[in-house]
Amino acid sequence: MRDWLRATRVDSSLIGIACFLVFLVMAALMYTRHLSTLLALPIMAVAIAIIAQVSPADILSEIINQGALKYGDVVTTAMFGAVLAELINQQGIAKSLVRWVAEFGGDNPFLLGILLTLVTAILFSTLGGLGAVIMVGTIVLPVMLSLGISAATAAGLLLFGISFGGMFNLTNWQLYINTLGLTRQDMMAFLLPFSGIVALGIMTFLFVQLGARHIKSALATIFVLLIGYGVLYFQMSSFKEKEVLTASPESIWAATVLLGALIVYALWRHLKRIADLPSLALLTPIIPLILVLVCHWEFIPAFVAGITFGVLITWQHNSVNVLTKSIIEGISAVVPAVVLIIGLGMLVKSVMHPNVSHAMAPLLQQAVPNHALAYIVGFTIFAPLCLYRGPLNMWGMGAGLLSLISKVNILSSKAILGMVWSVGQIQGICDPANTQNLWVANYLAIDTQTILKKTLPYAWTLSFLGLCLAVAFGYVS
């Protein structure tokens, strides 16, 4: 019996090693672009299950079928968000917002650079995909260049803005909530202060690039930033005091009154044949964010409210057709992301299967740093593993590994959240394989390596500071 148990342990460890080898092989294939992420994730899920001797019936039922359905609410949230994003594009709201800020910023390159980065972040709290990057980039980048901001600096600011906005993209939140078992309070508790650190990092980046002559503008911007985050923290404290979060009755009443007013306004625009874009339409991208963070609405009703606001505030005789087109094209644009999410679900179900988790847990316990100092130093050093959909990337191989790490209690879900968002700054901003990095480099006639060298020191520093913040919050002891 003792010999049989020893043999079983050896077999289990070999299975764990073989599963990790599958991760490495798939990472190499994705890195060399021999296999797309959309195909790599489901193939990886099935291959790991076969190696771990999961029965064919369980592979079909639990991994393929249940895995494909695991993130159904994430898919639905992504679709509603995509419809709002497409509506913002169709109605010209994004272009108008950027142009309005460019006029407001005047000829101060520091102020304008910060404002355009902020606008980019606001837009990408809702927008997503290469099409949105091209749309915003073709407006933002020429404005920056016209004021003497270098091409590499302008590229960095645009990518910082996209990454910063992604921190408040509700579709992204839904994936973390589902995968790690977190709540919106958990997300806010880390992301609000960390976003403040990222904002300071962006200002530092621009200040270093433009020089000391903009010190007054930098100090004024920091002062405004502190006031803004003070208000956010006040709101967050009241948010955390509520154990059960439901849409506040006051917000529902206000939304009902506003809906009536918008309908009357839309009828008036229709009768008068008004075609111009009202200034209030520029609020459309942040409507869902306000409803979720301030009024405690759920994600999908918040997106529906944003879509309704966007349609009625810009109403024209063809608005019904525009909305229909936004639904069709928005959902079409998000199909690759939906396929990716389905693959993530399969991978998570695969690694969470008892056969796989039993084999891989001992190796993870040895490899994953789970004490405060090791957590900071280890994940700072290995932060580049988030690149190319690697093991520290929640939108890649990390979805499975990090779920398993959380399940076997190597790290808490909050510690994983802090780590992934911290190291993810390198992937979101610097990764030469990102489609937005490739497009920006091509548009500005520079190399992706130039962008990497310009932004990596700042992104890596932000990763380190984010890990320190997670430890300071007690996520890791």
C-alpha cells in the first residue's frame, strides 16, 4: 500500500509538470504567432484535461459545455457595453468630446496632454477594440503633435489613457468578479487608490518628457487630482458601509424623471428637425460608470440607461436606424472577445477539475510567493509574464492558473486582484504585440520598441507600487 501511495504521488507530480509544459508550449506558439489566443485557450483546456486523465464524459460535459457557458453574464455585459460604444461612435460623441477638450486646453502642452489622456481614459471606460483606438487616436495624436509633444511621448500618453480607462471598464470588472469571486466593493477598494497612483505616474511621465518649465502646471494638476480623489474616497466609504448593494430609490426616481424629460426633448428635436449634437451628449460615456459606482446599479441596467440617454439626447429622424445599426455592429465587433471569453471559461473549468488541481496545487504552492516581501519582489521581477497572454494575464493563460491559486488558498482573491492589475500595467501599455501598440507605432512612423523603451520604466514602477499597495491593504501578510 505504501509503495502504491508513493507511486501515485510521483504520477501526480508528473501530471502537474506536464500540465505546466502545455502552458509553456502554448505560450511559445502564441508568442511566435503560430497559434491565435482564440484557439490556444480551448486547445489548452482539453489538452490539460486529457493529461490529467479526466474522463471523456467530463471533458464534454464539464469542460467544453459548462466552460463555454461559465461566463455568460460577462458575455452579456460585453454585448451591452459594445452597443453603447458603437452608439458613441455613430453619433460622433467621442470626436466632439476630444475636440472640445482640445479647444479648452489651449496651447499649453502639459495641460492639453493631461486633458487628452483623461478624455481617452473616459472614452475607454466604455469603448474597446482596435476600431475605437483608431477613431480616438486619429484625433488625439495630431493635436498632441501640433503642440510640440514628441511622437513617442504622444504614443505613450494615448496608451496610458487606454490602460487607465480600462481600470474602470465595467466589462473587465465582470470577469474579475466572476473568476475570483470578488464584489464591486472589492474592485473599488483597490482600483480607486491604485488609479490615483497611475494618474500620478502619467503626470510624472509627461512632466519628465516636457521638462521643468511646466512645474506650475504639474503642481496645479496634482492639486486638482487630490481634490477629485478626496471626493471619490468620501463616496467609496459610504459605498462600503452597505452590506447589500441595490440601486438607490432616489436614483431610480431621478432616472424616471430624466427619462420623461428626455422623451419630451427628443420629440422637440424631432419636430424641429434639429441635427446638432448637444453638449450634454458628451456625458454619455460616463453615465453607466456613475450609475454603478455612485448609485449602486447593476452593470446591464447601467448600460441600458447609458444607451437610452445617448439615443434620446441626440435624437434625429433616423435615430431608430442608428440604434439598430449600433446593436448589430457593436455586437459584431465584440464577437472575438466573446470567443476569447468562451475559451477562458473552458480553461478555468479544466484547471479547476479535481484531477488537474490535485496535480498542480503542490507545484503552485512551491512557486507562488505568498508572503509580503516575496509577493512584492517576486511579482515585480516576473511582471513581464503578463505579456503575450501569459500566466499572469487574466485575459489569457492566467484565468485558469490564478483561479486555481485562489481555490487552493495560496493567495487570497484580493491579493490576486492587486497583483494582476499591478503587473497588467506592463501588458496594457508596453506590450509590442498589442494591436493598439502596433497601430500607434505605424501611424506615428516609429517602432513598437521605441514605445516599449519609453514607457516600460514607468509601467514597471507602477506595477511595483501597486503590489506595495496590495500589501499595505493587508491582502498579503
